[in-house]
Amino acid sequence: MKNLKIVLLALGGFLLVSCEATTEQDISSVVANPTYNAHIKPVMTSKCTSCHSGGNQNPNLETYSEVKDASMNGNLLCRLDATCGNIMPQSGRLPQATIDMINKWADLNYREN
């Protein structure tokens, strides 16, 4: 049986999505085509840019171009799932559904499958 819970919360023009799912297929059905403005930017703003902005930390993750570059070179994604060093954000691992959504966005837009 699927365990699927979706929570949508609109704050200041941002839509935050929380999701629990038992399979990758469940997750992909929740966010079939994640976009930068609707899905990725709110995560970067709420979880990353407090450190990764204004030259505070490399890479900056404030703009589409910066997030795209960090996704394409693999540094963003491997830090989120801790496959290449310390996990980010430092406050603790993002929910797996969020990591999967960011990976899916990168796959759909920048990486060859």
C-alpha cells in the first residue's frame, strides 16, 4: 500500500511542497515536471542561500544560473545526498523527496540519462 502524504503551504509567493512516498514512482507523480521557479528556487532560498549567497560560500546558489551550474557539475547534488563529502545543508539532510525532485529537475533539464 502506498504511503503518500502531500502538504502544500504558500508563503510570500513561494509554494513549499512536503511529500512522503514509498517509491520513486510515487514521488515523480507528485512533481512530474519540476521547474526552477516553482520548485527548486524555494528550496534554495529556504535551505541554502543563508550561507550560499553574496560570496559567503562557494558556490553561490541565489540565481538560476548558479543553481544550474552547481547541478551540472554535480557538486550540488552530491552534497545534498552526501555522496561526495559533508552533507548540505549543515542543519541536516533534506527530505529524500526534495532531493529526488532536485535530481529530477537536473535530469530533465541538464543531464543526459
